[in-house]
Amino acid sequence: MLELHTWDPNSNSGKPIFTLKEKGVEFEYHHINLLEFEQHSPEYLRINPSGTVPTLIHDGMTFTESTPLCEYIDNVFDGPSLQPDDPMDRYRMRWWCWYIDTQFAPALSVLGWHSFMGPMVRKKDPEEIERLIARIPTKERRIAWSTAVKSSFTEDQLENARGRVNDGIQLMNARLAESEYLACPTYSLADTVAFANAYALPVSVPQFANREKAPDYMAWLDRIYKRPATRQAFEMGRTPLAERALEVIKKLET
Amino acid sequence: MELYHWEPVGDSAGLLILLEEKAIEYRGHYIDILGFEQYNDDHLQRTAMARVPVLAVEGKYLDVPNLAMQYLVEAFTPRLAPQDPRGWYEIQAWANVLDAGLRTSVSLLGWNTVMLPRMGASEREEFNQKYADRPVRERQAGWSEVFSDAEADEDQLTNARGRIRDAIAKIEAGLCDNGWLVGGEYSVADIHAFALCHTLPRLTPDIVNEEATPRMMQWLQNIENRPAVAKTLGRSRYNEDIYAPPG
């Protein structure tokens, strides 16, 4: 029995979806709508008291750390291996996951909230928003969500976030100039974690993510968009983000 | 193999203990953080972010300590971590909890409440000046790690205490089954946690003490009694607890 409670195939929510599709593992998909704050509902908090997505439940065991649970999926299920064998290559794979999770994604999420999540959520009644924020289980997350919903980022913060996202694109581009995939010559979880965060950058920051300034990064995106698992993952999405990704795939196929 | 490390506290302690427990031969190089040696050109060649510790293996520099520990688990026996997928997940999940909850908070609190008060006014001023001038500032583009001022304000200290309190509650609860964090056996998760919090009974006695966290106090004692750990802690050049400046 395998249940995945998560949002669309995007960022942390997307990591297990892409991983399970790559492995060819069947699972029960419970869509948690972040735009409706469903991850803070009493029902969801019973599954995962920290109110984060994703949550994977396998044989009665619960998994909530999004990158380690991808290693778990790869280790426990049959299907193509998504990790290199050599310990040093595995270090490199985990280094990229670490870099994306702790350095790149926080900067990207500032931009994502500012231009996408914030405007979507602000369509709600302000009192309803206050009520939804009040039930977030930890103070740190309440402050983060409050800032994000009100989009009270300063221009300095946005500029800093753009700079850091550009640095990340250049770092990936440099690595991908010498290797087809981030950790080793074949596709690994480093690519899953990076792609889940970086797949839409040609649309969200076209000034940095383009074929002139980051050709090897763009070629890597093409390669991953063309993987059957990638299409299957986006087909499960329910937001405009997934529709947009499917359009990219269609364009690449013609 | 070579290890560029500081005192047996925090991340340096984690790698020093793990190497000792696995009886791996290596050459150690002491980087004097309080003497700003991590900003020397030769160290910045190894790690652009001036990180300490750094594990050097076959010409590669591993500068994310928790991942360097995972590398040692997989590359050398005894493994000191479960083989089964669930146990391995728990090792990695603990690493995330420990790094997010304790790494920066313990150092920030220790630096501000223990180290700074030990300095005289002129020494403190001189340190703050050197800290402000450290070359890594220009290197931080693209990195979101905290590069705070040398001295924290009350809010930062309160937040650090809160994060420590939350992480300690998780450790105390995590020890409830059988005295170890993962799989009923001493593992790299215990080493990682011990490295980050073995000074807490003195730094935050209101949070870590016999009454509030009895299991953790026993666990600390059990780990300190291990020969590899006692030997590592005995290598300190100081007679009292010591903390790195933040950043």
C-alpha cells in the first residue's frame, strides 16, 4: 500500500511524483491543494503534524522529508536505479540535492510566491486568509506564509533572490557542460530534485534561463522534459503550472 | 585522506568522531577559526565558502559535513548506520532536523553568550573589525547561508533558543524506545547529534537537564564514555567549552 499526499509536480511536492514515475511504481495520489491551504487542515495535520508536503505512507510508515524519501523510494522498489553506485558519485548526487534544497530553492520560492502563489492566494477574502494562516502549526511557518501571502518582499530581497537564482542556473550550466546529468553520466535523483525546482525557469526568469546564456542547462531541461516519466508526472498535475509544462513537452515533440 | 578541522565541537566533532570510530587513517590539519585561518587563500581553494571541516579524498574536497559523514558510512566499515531503506531514511531525516535546528543556533548562542563575554572590550572590537572585513562577503553571491553580524540581537538569540528547544524535544522523544536515535543501535545519527549538542547541558541548562531531558542526559553520558569519543574530546586545545562565530 503506497499513498502519496502532495501538491502538483512542482518543487518539494514534485520530487516523489517524478521519482515514482521514473521507477514505474503505482501509487494512490491524494492531491493537497496548497492554494487552498489544505496542508494545514486538521485532516492533513493528523497525517503530518508539521503541515508540510509531501507525505508518503508506505506499509504504515510515514515519510515527510522530501529528498530522503526519494532515496527511500529508489532503495525499496524495483525499477531502474536512480543513484550511482560509487560512494563519491553518491556524495556528488547528494551535494546537488543539498545545494538545490538549501541554497537555490529558498531564493526561487521568493520569486515564485511574488509572481504566482501570492497573486493566486490574494484572490481570497482577507479575513479568510488570516484564519488560514492562524492554523499553521509553527510560528516560523506562519511568519513565512504571512510574508509570502502579503508579498511584502522588498525590492532588495527580490533582486537578491534573482541574483541567487541566476547563480544557480550558471552553476548547473557549468556542470552540465562537462556531464549530461548533474551527478554522474546517467540520470539520478540529483536531476530529479533539480528539475522539480528548475523546470519552469525559461518562463519565470527568461532573462537568465535561455539558450544563449545557459545552453547546457537548456539542453538538460530538454532531455528531462522528453523522459516518459516527466510527461506522466505532469499529467497528474491540476494547476496551470502542469498545463504549461505539458505545452513545453508538446513543443519539444514537434 | 585528510581532514581540515577545528575544535571537537559542532561539525568538526562529527567528522573527527566518525573517523575515530571507523579507525580510518587520515592526516588532520587544524584550522584555527578564531585566528581566521579558514579565510587563508589555501583554504579558500578547498572551499570557496570558507567552510570547516573539509574532508579531502583523492583530490576532492567534501565541504558539506553531514554529506561527508554519509560518504564515510557508505565507503568504510563498520557502517554505523542501518542498511535497510527505512533506517537509512531516518538517518538522513535526522541529519536535516539536526542541521536546521541546531547547527547555526548553537553556534550563535554559544558565541554571543559564552565567547564574547570572555573577551575584553578592545579584543572584542578588534575581532568584530576583522569579522566585518573577512573576504568571504564577496563570495556569498548565490548562497543563502546566514552571514550575520558578529554580534546577535535579542530577537536572534530568542529565535536560536526556540529552535534549540524544538530540536531537543525531538531528540528526547526520539530516544524513547531504546536509548539511540535510529534502529536501536549507536549510529552516525547519534554522532551527528552528539557533535552539535554535547555542550548544551552547560550552554542551555534550562533546556537540557536531568529533569527535563533525562534520556538525553543518559545518552550524552553513554556516548562520552565511548573510547573514540573520549579520545576525540580530549584533543581540544581549550579547557572550557568553545564555540565558533556565526557565518
